[in-house]
Amino acid sequence: MRIKSFGVVILAVFLSLAISVDALEISGKAALLMDPYSGRVFLEHNVDEPLPVASISKLMTLVLILEGVERGELQLESIITASPYAASKRGTRIWLEAGEQFTLEELLYAIAVGSANDAAVAVTEYIADSEEAFVELMNARAKELGLSQTVFVNCTGLPVEVGQPNTMSARDVAVLARHAMQVPGLMEYVSTYEYTMRPKTTKIPVLWNANKLLRRYYGVDGMKTGFTTEAGYCIAATAQRDNLRLLAVTLGHKTEEDREQEARALLDYGFRKYQSVLLYSQGTEVTTLECPSGNPRIAPVVVAEDLYVTVETGIEMDLETRIVLEQDLEIPLPEHEVVGKISALSGEELVGEGLLVLGQPVKKAGLGALILRVSRWLAQAIYN
């Protein structure tokens, strides 16, 4: 039996919060600062120009691999054998030899921590039989995610002899990174600072994450760096402090020091100017769901997790909360079943969102209860 949805519910919330800070100067070719939970962009510079992104490309490689793991199509313990082609890859690498074998999980660490080109190619060949076929999957997924200024020509970000290298806009990098944060397991890999290959034999190489902010900036726990001569030094970095998570992207720097300095400046700007405020705590009832054939007939709808909104420190804001409930739900429904979404807006700008779940299970009502409901409805209709 289907459940009637109330559609959109609007609640008014008033917060007094912050002060303004002058925008910082940008030294790279492109830069963006975002709240990855809501997608709200706080600062941007040249964010829609396609630029070479070097090994930031491997974020898409990691996304596709771990989405395959999530679907059960790939297993972390699977054994992958390096082909001569994979072993021939240069640049950053783990020095694979043709025929050498590693588990998928070991090669994931090699890609995420060491940005190993040979490991990336070995895994993509295992998944799609060839790097070229895997690149088709990368571009298809880019289109699904709305990355309109993205073109992948390989799975690594390495320069190509003919044509353009992998290109993305800073906005596309941010959208991809935002999605990557939600892929199960991905943050564990990209937040790892050190990893040893061949631990039972040579213990070579020991991989060190090129994202030095993991050790140098409080709160940073990902995501990916890149460098080629054409792309310059690039980074997508995310950090969390006091429930406020930020995502900084900066592309096209001349030196590694410039890249780190600008990433720091972006994050500093965000943490200085914005704060995260608890709007609704987990389990707060915000509306109800009408279940004509259910028991109970009216079920509480609660916030699935603490809902935080990102606002300017000290700025007075009128926030509007919009609730959209799913339609065509089928009874019975278990407790904590996702039944909708709650969004917090300042004007038309999204500042936070979360899932809504049932606060109690809804079972199918018995025949007697349904007859009684119909009788009461008919009596009320006649009386009115």
C-alpha cells in the first residue's frame, strides 16, 4: 500500500551570527572554496576554465574502483597481476615488474598515497581489460556527475605525446571531490600519510603522501595532489574543525610551496569567516507522514543525523527549512527508513541538508482497523 506524501513543508528558523573578512588574493590559475556538505561555494576564481590537473585525475580512478567494491563487483582481497604495459609506466610508481602480484587493497594504497601510475594502470586493466576501456568509464561517470569541463585521456594524469592531457575545471574538481567523500572507504585511503609496499620482503618503496597538509594543517584529512610541468602544482584538500568541513581546490602553481600556501590561505579564510551551527539534533521530529493503511496512521518523521548549517560568523540570517517527503512508499516500513530530505536555505542559497527517517516502524493495519477508519471518515463526511 502506498503512502500519501505531504510534499513540501516550510519551517522558519532565525539565527544571529558574524563578521566579514576581505577576500584573499589568488596566485594560482584557479581556486575554489566550498562547503562539501551543501555544495555552497564561498570563494571562487576562474573556476570554469578547463585546466590540466595531473594526478588529481586519480580521484576519479579511485571513485570508480571503490564504487565497484561497494556494489560487490570487486573485492579488496582480489589478486591483480601487473602487465608489461602497467610495469612500463613512469613518473611516480611502485616499480611494478611484469607478472608481479598485489591485492586490490594494496594497489589502492599505492594509488591514493603514492599516486603510483603503474598501480593505477594495473588496476584499471584488471577492471576493464585495458586502460582505454577504463577511461571510457571515467568519462561516462564524469558526465553522470555533471562534470561539464572534464575530459580524461588516461587513468593517471600523465602527459600525453599527442593532444591534450586530462583536463578539469576547478569547479569540476570540487564536485568530484565532494562526491568522493561519500564513497565508502575512499577517505581512509586518501588520509593515509605513509604506506609500505612489499612489507614481507623488500619493504620498498615506502610511500609518503604528497599532500603534506595531512601533517602540517590541523583538520586536513584528504584528498589529492597533482603535478606535471604543464599542469603545475595542484591540490584538492579537505579539512574539518568543530563540525565545519571545507573543501579547497587550487590549480596551476609554479612551486609546491605556492600550492601549499594557497591551500592554507583558502582554508584559513573559510575557518575564520564561517562556522557550523547545529540546526536540528539527531532524532528531532520535524513533521509526520500520513499512512492511510498503516499502523500507526500518522508516523513521526525525524532527522537522521545532526543537521549542521554553515553560516558567516556573526551575520544575522533568516533560514528557511524545506522538507520534501518521498512519494510511492510501500508499507510495511521499518524504523529509520529514509522517507525524505530536509534542506536549509538562506534566500535561495542552500546552506545545509540532511536525510529524514521514520521515528518508528509502520506496519500494515489490520482489517478491523481499516474498517473503523473508513467508518469514521464516512461519519465525519456526513456530519460535515
